[in-house]
Amino acid sequence: MAYDKFNILKSSAYPLPIENVDTDQIIPARFLKAIERKGFGDNLFRDWRYNADGTPKADFVLNNPKYSGKILVGGRNFGSGSSREHAAWAVYDFGFRCVISSFFADIFKNNCLNIGVLPVQVSAEFSDKVFAAIQADENAEIEVNLPEQTVTILATGEQESFQISGYKKENLLNGFDDIDYLQNIKSEIQEFVKTRPF
Amino acid sequence: MAKTLFDKVWDSHVVRNIKDGPDVFFIDRHFIHEVTSPVAFLGLKTRGIDVIYPERTFATADHNTPTINQHLPVKDPLSANQLKALEENSKEYGISHWGLGHEKNGIVHVVGPENGITLPGATIVCGDSHTSTHGAFGAIAFGIGTSEVEMVLSTQCIMQPKPKKMVINVNGQLGLGVTPKDVALYIIAKLTTSGATGYFVEYAGDVFENMTMEGRMTVCNLSIEMGARGGMIAPDQKTFDYIKGRLHTPKGADWDTAMEYWKTLKTDEGAEFDFVYDFDAADIEPMITYGTNPGMGIGISKDIPSAEEVEGGIATYQKSLGYMGFSENDAMIGKKVDYVFIGSCTNGRIEDFRAFASIVKGRKKAAHITAWLVPGSHVVEAAIKEEGLLDIFTAAGFVLREPGCSACLAMNDDKIPAGKYAVSTSNRNFEGRQGPGARTLLASPLVAAAAAVTGVVTDPRELM
């Protein structure tokens, strides 16, 4: 599915300094019943964001009007648990294009890369600095520069570089996806399958 | 060069290696279910592309199915719609479909092995993180996202960087009442839920060698709960005996050829891992979780640790205990339980119901306990009846339901009410996992049975 190309993102951010945020929190299973990829952003962090009667919980960060932006900053081990890509879709659909954390769970990270959300893994120290910057000023801007592979807290100039494979970087910069690539090597796959015994 | 089991299977499935990128990785077997496949099929339609090898994909309905009255139309229109989409997509693309009511239907990770779809040396994926279960057979098996489901449908490949390698050795003799589930929960508690992220695990040592195939499946199933993409165990005679003669297992000369290959599937002497753990079986006791991730587990006789004793932030830890309604240093024994759930891809196999029956036999369900006994498949359900376990359950006041994922993720009506405590043989105790506000204590079928008959957290060894 096509997604917005990613180049340089300069944005304020929502802080969520909780560790081990699992994909059941990002989107609970009871909201996985759609057969189309629509409306998942409404249920992003559903049970942290809304009371059982559907009224918003005022103290949850996404309901706090002070915060805004296309970047979500999460605690360590973000996105653990279920492989549901719906979690990444909900993050994207809400309007986020980047998640910053000091550690990501594997499948969530992969799912994000496949749909155009950039997971930026930073050191624990830098993650603390980002949280501190947002605490000092909720409008603090963060610049995520994909071509240069850097993340910068603009108010202080503090910067760190992040890792991404050259292949995935090209995909995100150009809005390509893996299926485009795989479709183009189909004949190679058709040769390979002959070597499989079962 | 000496290779690990994982290397052997991985390397034989690499179609091409992309410089500074992932491997194009060939998938032998692909399972799909109703929840994570519809958008992938939609993607195929949007792109105007076909399913390349429909005979390599297998569909079963499990995540979102009722566990009572399966002969009646599904009440929830959204769930009914997903089930219909799976059926129609399977039909349109020529994919085998075991829908609700089909004799082969059940939880994907239970029916795959039951029908010989799961084989040693194979690569297996499914849009479900517990696909790691199939590693019990010496397969590389792991969960994928829906974009990848679309990749497999259309090209039988995904793009994966090769994970690092970890071996977890557990040697020695397991004590009374210590099951494969306890071994897994013990390892996860030691490693934490992120301790194996970026790794693929091989389980080795005599504890796993002595384990049944069902037990190995339980262990491999929970690999994802320590962050690993998957876990595997070298196939042995037990593996071959289990798969022989099943529906999709190679037959005749094909079996002989396959056996020659399968016998090579073990880690070579001197092969290197990036990380090695060694545990002693004697240190493991029946386990139970007290918090909101599977790493928050302790021996059942122990007290809940204080915040200073655990890794990670104090705020996160206290939020977790607050959700559970527990305090630091509380004893787990004697905590009141409201619900008991036995089932899921972790502990929904025949051996799990045998274990449950061994405790409840001759006893009665505690009056205030609501118990859901959900077999992993119709095959398991039939075995429960044939072996006389159902009679034991009925005499003790339990009712057997129909197969499905059920209260493990509570997509259907099997939801634990807010604030209630459930001892569950499933795999995740995340906030709200078993229903909004539900509080989950993960444990083995023996611990679940002990709670079901006493109404409180009880050491099963006292009832054995």
C-alpha cells in the first residue's frame, strides 16, 4: 500500500515514557475486526485514551491539547507482543510518521518500516534528553533527518545518529515497498522453488 | 564450516542477499487466519496480482470465532464478515480453507502440526507472533505483519535480515509439577520480554530432549515473549514419529528422501552462537505471573519482588502492579481467583488437558470460579472425549467448549470482566489482553487446575 515518502521531518512530539508498551495497548484485539485498513487511528491506545463509556481520559498524553506533532516518543521496548500490523497502521493513521524509542520490539519495527513509519532507535541517554526537552517545552521540535540518519533536538542542538539499512532507507525516501521489489525478481523465485523438496 | 541448526535451515532458503539490506527469504508453508489476512488480499486486488503458490498457503478460522454453538450463524456481524472474507478469499485464490465447523478446524498453531503441514527444515510464517510454535519440529517459524502476508501470497518470499543466534541450554531433572510452560516462563523471567530481541533461539539440553512434542511446542510458542522472533529444537526420533503418516507429511520414497535431510538438522560440533544461556532444571518450580508482561513471573511459592529488585523503571513497575491490584512483597499463594482459562496455542493440546484432568479428577470446581476449557482443535476435542477426560471434567463440574483462540486474546465473547482475576494457560498477561480491565495470571495447566478446584492461587504440588 502506498505511503507518504519520508525525508526530513521537523515536528513537535507526544511523550509516552512507559516501558514495554505492547501492541495490545497500541490497539486492543477487539478493534481488529475490520477487513479494510481504515479508521485504526481512532482506536490508537484505546484503553489508555478512553474510559469504558467512551469519554476521553484527560490525563492521557494523546488527549492533552498541549501536545501535538507527527512524532511519538515511547519508552524502552516499544511495540512488544502481537505481530498485528494494525498497531503500526493505528500509529500511522493517527498522524504519526516517526516513533522514537531506546529499544523496539522486532516485528513492530519491521511493520512500521513496511508502511512508512520510521522507527528511530536512540541511546537511553538521548531518549532521556528528548523526554526532558518535551517536558521543558511541549512544543519542542525534533528534527528527524533520514538522508543523514540523524535526530536532533532543535532547542539544544543535541544530536544523535541512528541505524537503518540502505535498502529500507531507499524505500522510505522513495515510497517504495518490498512487494514492488519482489515482483521484479519473480522469475528468480520461480527458479528457486525448484530446489525445495517440499 | 560448523553451522548451527538455524544456519542450516536459514541459509537453504535465501533466494538472494541484498547488499546493505535484508535477505529475500523463501517460505515453504504459510498459514493465514481471518484477522491478519483480509487487508493482504485487498492489497493483491488493488495491485492486480495473483497468489503465486496457493498450495503452500493454508487457511483456518480461529482468532475471532465463538467457542459455543459453532453450528449457529456467528452473531457479531463484524466477526461474521471477517470469517466470510477468509472463506471467499481462500476460494477465489484456490487456498485450502478449514472454516468454522470443518473437522480440521482449530487454532492455526495446533492444526498445522496435527496435519503434517509443519515439517523439520521448513520455513513457516503466519500473521501471528506465536507462529514460533512450529520451531518445535526444527522448522524456522515466526510471525509476520500483514504487508508480509501479502508478500508471501504474491511471491512466497519475505524480506528479512538474518537474526543473531542464541542457544538456551537447560539441563537436569525437572521437579514434580514443573511443566514445559514453567520452563518457558522461567526463561522469560530471567531474560525479560526484550532479552532475546534480534535473536533466533535454539533450545538445547536434556530437558528439551526429554520433552514431548506437545511440550516442545509450548516452549517454542513462548519464544516471542522474550522478544525472539522464534525458537527451534533439533528434530529427533520423537519428531519423526509424531509427523509420520499425517495428512500432509511426505509419503513413500519422498519420506525416505526427507528423512535423509532431516537427520542432518542439528547444530554441528563447534558451531558458534552470538549468545549462550545455561539454566539448571532443578532451579525451576511451577511458575505464575504477577504483572502485565510475561517476564513478570516468579516461582509460585515466592513473593512479588519489590521495585528495587527488578530491572527497568519504578514508575512502569508500579503502574503494572497497580493495574493488577497487587503490592510489592505480596505472596502469590492464596490470592483469590475468579476465572480459569485452559486453552490457546500455548496450552490447548491434549497433553495440557490430561494435566488439567490429573488435578481435577475426584475434586470439584470451586463454586465461585468460572472456568473455560477450550480445546485447540476438533482433533484435541475428540481426544478429550475418547480418553475419558470429558467424564472427569463433567464430574468435577466443568464444561468443555468448542475450539478457537477464545479468551487468550478475547476477540470473541470470551472476555474476562474488568477487575477480575484469571489464571490462564495462555501466553500474554498484558493490560486488557483477556478483556478490558481483566487481570491475567499466566501459568501451567496444573496451576490452572489447582486454582480451579481451590478458588485461589495454589501450589499444584500439594494436590499431586
